[in-house]
Amino acid sequence: MRSPKLAALELRRFGRGRLPRAAMAALLLLPLLYGALYLWSFWDPYGRLDRIPVALVNDDRGATAGGRRIDVGDDITEGLRDSDTFEWHQVSDAEARRGIEDGTYYLSLTMPGDFSERIASSSGASPETSALQVRTNDANNYIVGQISRSVFGEVRTAASTKASRSFLDRIFISFSDIHGKTVEAAEGADRLNGGLGKAKKGSKTLADGLKEARKGSGKLSGGLRKLTKGASDLEDGSRRVADGTRQLADKVNGVSDSVGPFLKDNEKTIGDTAQLVADSTSAIRRNLDTLVEAAPIAAKGAHLASERMDDIHHRRCEVLPIPDPACPDLKKAKETAEDVAKVADDVDTLVDDQDGDLVAMDKNLKALGKQAQALADRSPHLSEDLTDAVSRINKLNDGAADVAKGAKKLHAGLGTAKSGAADLDDGLGRLTSGANTLDGGLYKLVGGSDKLAGGLHDGAGKIPDYDEQDRDRRTQVMADPVQLASRDLHKAPNYGTGFAPYFIPLSLWVGAMVAYMLIQPLNRRALAAGASAWRVALAGWLPVAVVGVLQTAALMAVLHWAIGLRMAHPTGTVGFLFLVTLCFAAIVQWLNARFGAAGRILVLALLMLQLTSAGGTYPVQTSPGFFNAIHPYLPMSYVVQALRRLITGGGPGPVWTACAVLAAFTVGALALTALAARRRQVWTLDRLHPELSL
């Protein structure tokens, strides 16, 4: 009898009676207990976190920063209560502690009293970090504690980002303030540059004017030197003339009786002396005219220079908001100009007024000259008119005395004027030098102020000036500059889908294990009939293979339509699971056929080894070295990898590898089962009296 027919006969016996049929039904539905129920129990636990009671404690007292009230604790509390992260219960700190201890709450989140104050300290002199206080109790549930660390890490990041945005916003506002003040400074530098330009032009005009004034003062000084020398000569000459006329008058008056012969003998001498007096008075009068003309011009030039220096000092050192660096030199120049003006006034006053002495002197000189000329003209006839001569000589004596007195005063006054003119010339020289220095300094100041204005404008252009929208955008980026750009190539929609590749092969292994508790691994009819070892092996494998296919179909139908498992490749997944159940049936068959009752224990032990080394929950690299060592040699390792690609998507490489490995395991297990069947066809003492039977 062929193997398929033997397999059909084996299955057909489960249709006889209610109990065998119930046993077959239980056998078909058994994988649902491991696959469907397990996956259903934690299909989407993260989607139901809002059912987990969590204590929320807000002890934050709030704070004031920048004149604005901040309550970060209230903001976080409001945000959490509006979220669906956990089932929040706002309680006191003591209630939270008791609830964590007795299991009322799985964990607690506390905002301490100084939470806002510490966050606000970022803008002060002593910034401090704040902390969200999380309290867990692993005795209540370890996984919830792990979940809370991830969730509260996001809460902490959000709070830190908000605090950073507030701090950075103040920085950007400060940038705008600095930009505005720099622009104002640049505009002030422009105005300063313009004022210095005008000052530079004025200083050039002043220097030119002082240069011309010094030329005039030089001429005045030279003229006064000449006048002083002439006045000295005039004083000496007028004194001698006065002495001579006095002696003459004394002689004339003393010897009036005998003057006739004297006059006759001295007519020529008297005429020459009188002519000399007339010529001298004319020269003195001409020099007095020159002095009168030069003195007012010098005084006017000195006053003009003094007024210009006073105006420059006023505009540069008293009006400008920033005093000119040359102010000390300008003040000295101003004082010197005032002194020179005073000296020039003194000379002008002396020449212009002199209590009427110059006018009187001029009149006296004119009269003296007229009288001297008249005497010179009439000297040849003096002897003819003695009385008239005596009278004229007396008048000449009086005039000569007045002239001598006036010449003395004139000489003294011109000496003072000469000294003042020299001081004026020296002062104007210093003023000219100072004005040139001022002009050079202002030239440098103009260049420096131009650079200052340009630098301030450039600086203002480089200092950012952000509006509110730009500040919001920049603070958002800088407060959280690095975003996690997570991209799942093949994302599992929920927790159950991610664990399906692990629990589905587990349920199919259990299904094969239980199936061989009801079905003999080696068909007895085939053994009794002396069939070939391969036929015996296939006859015992095919019934369980058919049951495994039915188990797979039932399991996947429930997972897909009842629980909601979505597969990237549904047909490939089901076809691959058919291969998995055939492989598992062959392996479980061989262990039972070769080791008998002990084989059932080995089947369970092999299941445990596969579950711990397949990497179904955590990556196998996180397991101890023993499990890493056996991982490549067990079929479930390849089944888990292939199902992940078939359910969530990905390259088919691991699927084809798994198919090859499963096919090799299937053929190898059937071959070993055939070998075990061959041994079972030979009776031994161990078979007659087994050491262990179940």
C-alpha cells in the first residue's frame, strides 16, 4: 500500500466517533492558542497607554523673567492632560508616593517648586538647570517604567526646547537693539564727519587769515621800528632845537640893546637853524601820518583773528557733543589772539587819542614849521626889524619847547607801540603755527571720522535685525537644531505585527508536537506489512503535514480577518508557512521515531533553544554567546527572518535562504526518520523491554 493511502487511512480513523473528531478539531485549533491569543493580547499596547494610571504632581510656584510671569509647570500640566499619553491623575506629592508604592499608579511625574525659577535663571547671572522628577516602581511593572523613560524623555525635550526658544528670542531681540543703536551711532558719526569737514574748511580759512594778519603785523612792526627810530631822532633834534632857541631867546632878551649887531653878524646862522627846524617838523608830521594810518589796520586785523579763533573754539569745544581733541591748543590760540588784540588796541588808542597830544603835536609842529620857515625867510632882514625878530624868537623858543616835549612823549609812546607790535607779530606767528597744526589735526579727524562712520555702517549691516516672524523661525531651529529624520523602510504598523514572525512559527511547532502525540510517527501498518523504510517514513509524515497545512490556514485566517494582521506578501507568507509546517513535522517526527518517549522531551527542549536563539524579540547579538553560537544552526532562526520580510516587506534574499534551509532540514529529517524506520523493522531486547514509556 502506498504512503498517501496509508496517510489517508491514518487520518480517517479520527472520523470515527465524537471523541476522535473532537481531538482532531482541538489539534487543528491548537496553534490559535499560541499564535492568535498571544498576538491578540498585546497587539497594540502603545495605542492603549491612555489606560495606564499615572500620578502628576505640579508643585511649581512660577517665576518672573523680563517683567513677564512664566508658569512652566502649569503649561506642561495642561499639555499632558490634553494628551492621550497616559491616564493622568493630578495629585499631591504624598499621594503620588503612596500610589506608586501600593500600585495605584504605575509611575509619577513631578514638577518641583523651583521649576520655573530655574528655567528663568537662564537670563540671569547664575543660570541653573531644572529637572522633571520621574518616580517608578518596577515591582508594579517593569515594561511601564521603560516606556515612561521614552515618553518623559520627549516631555523633557519639549520643555527644554521651549525654554531655549524663550532664551534665544531674548538674544535675537538684543541683536535688534544693538543694530538700532549702531545705526544711530553711524548716523551720529556722519553728522560728526560733516561738522569736522566744515571745521576743516574754517580752520583753513583761519590759517590763511592769520597768515595775512601776520604779514600786516610784520609791516606794522617794521613801520613802528622806523617810527621809533625817527621819533628818537626827533626827540634829540627837537631837544637840541629847544635848547638852541632857548639860548637864542636868552641871548636876544639879554642883549636886546646890542642884538642888532649880533643879528647882523649871525643872520645866516639864524636862517639855517630856522630852515632846519622847518624841514624837521615836516618830516615828523609825515611819519605821524603813517603811524595813524597803520595802527587802525593792525588793530582791526588783530580783532578779526581773535573773533575767528573764539568762534572756532566755541563750535569745536562747546557746541559739539564730543569735544574736539585739539581743544587745548585752540584755547591757547584763542587767549593769545585776545592778548594781541588788546595790544593792537593800545597802539591804536595811543595813535588815535593820546589825550590830544598827537593832534596838539601836529598843530605845534605845523606852527613851528611855519614860524621856522618864516624866520628862515626873514632871517636876512632880522637886523632891520629887531623888535619883530625878538618877538618871533620868543615865539620860536616857546614852540621849540612844546615840540621837544611832544617829541619826548611821542618817542615814549612809539616805544610802547613797538613792543606791542612785536608781541602782536610773535602772537600771530604762534597763532599761525597753531592754526596750521589745527588744520592738520582736523584733516586727520575728518579721515578718522569718515572711517568711523564707514565702520559703524558696515557693522550695522553685519549685525542682524530680525522681525518677530524671523525670530520665531530662527529660535525654533536653534532651540532644537537637530531633528531625528527617522525613515522606516518597511514599518510594522503595531506591536503585534512586529512579533508575528516570532509567534507564528512557535504555534506551528507546538501544533506538530501535539499532532505526534495523537498520530504515530511511524505507521504501524506499513511496518507490519514490511514496507520500505522511506514508505514508512512518508506514511507517518504525511498525515501530520496535512494537519499542519490545515492548522496554518486556520491560524492565518484568524490573524488576518479577525485580529487584523496585514501582510506585504500574503500569498508568499502562507506558502512559506506551508513549507515551515512540513519542515517542523519532519523534525518532530524524527525525534519521536528515533528516541521514542524521550523524543517528546527533546522536541520541547529544541523548541526552547529555538525560541531563545531565534532573535524574535531582541536582536540575537544582545543575548549571551551560547545563543549566538547556536543561532545559525536552528531552522526557526531562518523562519523568523523570512517572515519579517514577507509580512512587513523587504528584499527576498532571506526568504530564499530560509526556503533552502527548510528544504534541507525536511529532507534530512525524513532521511533520518527512514533510517529509524529501518531500525524499527528489526526487533531487539530494548524494543521488547523499553527503559521508559509514555
